[in-house]
Amino acid sequence: FEQFKEYIENEEYDNILSLARDMSGLAGAIGANNMTHLLSEINQLFIYGAQKQLSLYVDGYKKELEYLTNQIQQYIESRQG
């Protein structure tokens, strides 16, 4: 999350796009539909040249990443016991 936020603050749009595409592939592979949808919206900002709106996605990205991390942790714990 911190990397995503830092990229936005520094207007490192190439890095944001690369991160969003990588995360989208991973999220899609594990069935994280909410994260996939959020990343699709972020990608659309680039298509329409609206990168300045990326700051509106910081909280949503953090929330989805925390949820996803929690779900993965719960899955790992359930497989260990």
C-alpha cells in the first residue's frame, strides 16, 4: 500500500500503471473480485487521461489490500491446523 501511495504522491504514473497491472493479474488469479474491479477502475483512469484522480483511490486500495491480506492469512492458518 505504501508504495502505491508514494507513487501517487510523486506522480509516478508509469509505476502506478505497472503495479496496477501486476496486482490485477494476481488478484484475478486468486479470485479477488473486488480488488480486480478496483484495479480495473484505476486502469481506466489511464485510458481516459485522468491520472490526477488517482488520489481518490488511495483509501479504497488500502481497504481492499488489507481485506485481501487478512483473507489470505486466514486461509493459511486454516490449512495449518
